[in-house]
Amino acid sequence: MSRFEGKVAIVTGGAQGIGAAIVRRLASEGAAVAVVDLTAERAQPVVDEVVKDGGRALALGADVSRTEDAQAAVAAAVTEFGRIDILVNNAGITRDNLLFKMTDEDWDSVIAVNLRSAFIMSREAQKHFVAQKYGKIVSLSSRSALGNRGQANYSASKAGVMGLTATLAIELGPFGVNVNAVAPGYISTAMTDATARRVGLDPDEMRRLASEQTPVRRVGEPEDIAAVVAFLAADESSFVSGQTIQVNGGADR
Ligand code: NAI
């Protein structure tokens, strides 16, 4: 399948976990992918993998919560590949704490990386999308947007992504731009392993417990999310916009 032949994608936080799976998926279907992460060195191994498999990719270092970095990343992708068609706002962090222990820094950093970056990157990308009357924006929300103990900052940032998505869909739809989000449940990555350790559980034990609470009786893998992101980035979903799709094996929490 070559749904993305001739298309150029930018994936933030693409060095590992869900972002890396999205990079592999888009590249395997023909997209040239700019892999943006905190440093180009972190992004390079995924880029090497893609290139080894015959694809096209570029490693870019940027803190996407910073305006100048985001602008430079989009500009570098356009310089290298000539255009951009798809933006995946995937970079995200957690700084979990109960409210009474949550610091200003815990709050500000999570809002900046998870929400501000999606705003800045989308604003930067839309210049190209609107001019060419074509674009796809897919952002990572989370099941936690509906509330999760110890995650006031993260939950607010991911609910913010849902609102941003709904609004950008209204503003950009007339210009041929689709804007959607994916809200994963428990996905097995470094992020959820760190969460397990923080609450004193072995990551395998945490996955087992999460599987038991999930109707399909397993936790998600990064590829489960990449498949839905690819659907939303492809032309077959061009009548879907402003949506946040829950991808959680039927789990209600
Ligand atoms: P991860 O922690 O494994 O990977 C996140 C990547 O983002 C890392 O490569 C990191 O270096 C990069 N990153 C962090 N801050 C950045 C910044 N300021 N600029 C550029 N890159 C930055 O996380 P994971 O699990 O792959 O999550 C990816 C996305 O999916 C995040 O937005 C996360 O909130 C979301 N998500 C994950 C879930 C899970 O169960 N793993 C569930 C729901 C949502």
C-alpha cells in the first residue's frame, strides 16, 4: 500500500514509542518523514531504520514547545523535502503529582510540551497547508483527558488538545485541511513504564493489571496508534475532521 506516496510528514517526538511507530508506518507507505525530537541524535536511529528499508527520512532536533525551534523544524523539513502535507503532534511528557504536591513547573512544562507545541506547530504548518489547499493535522490526546488521578496537568493538556483540534478543524476545513486527534488508552511505551515505576509497580505487572481492565484483554502497542494516525492522515478519511478518536481496546479508564 502506498497511501502516502509523494507526501511529506512531520512527526514530533518521533524518536521512540508511539512517535517512532508513526514514523515507520507513514514511511512504509511512501511518505518522506521529518522526525523531530529533542535532539537530532535521538531521532537518528529511527531515520536510519527508515532509510535502510528504502524510505526517506530526516532527523531534526527541536524543543517543539519553543516557537523558534518549531519554526526552524518546519522550515528545515520544507527545505529538505520541498513541501509538507501531514503534521503529527505527538511529542508529550508527564510530570504526575497529586494537586497539593504539583509545582508550577510540573504544570507549565506539561502544558508547554503537550499543548503549546501542538498550537505552535499547527500554526507554522498551516501556512503551507492553506497555501496549497491541502493538509492533515493529527494530534495525540489521551484517555486521561477525561480525568486521571495525579495527572491534573497532563489531563488538562490533553483535553486542551481536543478543543484545539475541534477549533482548528472549523478554521482550516475550508482550506482543504483535516484536523483530528487520537486519544490512546494504555499503550506499552517508556512513558507507561515510567508511570508504573512511579507508583511502585513492575512495568510487566502494570501491563497485566491494565490488560485485565481492558475489554479486549490486552494493552495497546504503539503500532495500534500508528494505524489510526495513518488512517486520519490519509485521503480515505477526508470527511472526518474535528474528531478525537479513542483507541483503547474498549477500556473506559
Ligand atoms: P515517550 O515518552 O515514549 O516518547 C515521547 C517522545 O517525545 C520522546 O522521544 C521525547 O524525547 C519526545 N519529546 C518530549 N518532549 C519533547 C519536546 N519538547 N520537543 C520534542 N520532542 C519531545 O511517549 P509515548 O508513550 O510514545 O507517547 C507519545 C504521545 O502519546 C504523547 O503525546 C503521550 O502523551 C501520548 N499518549 C501516550 C499514551 C501511552 O499509554 N503511552 C497514552 C495516551 C497518550
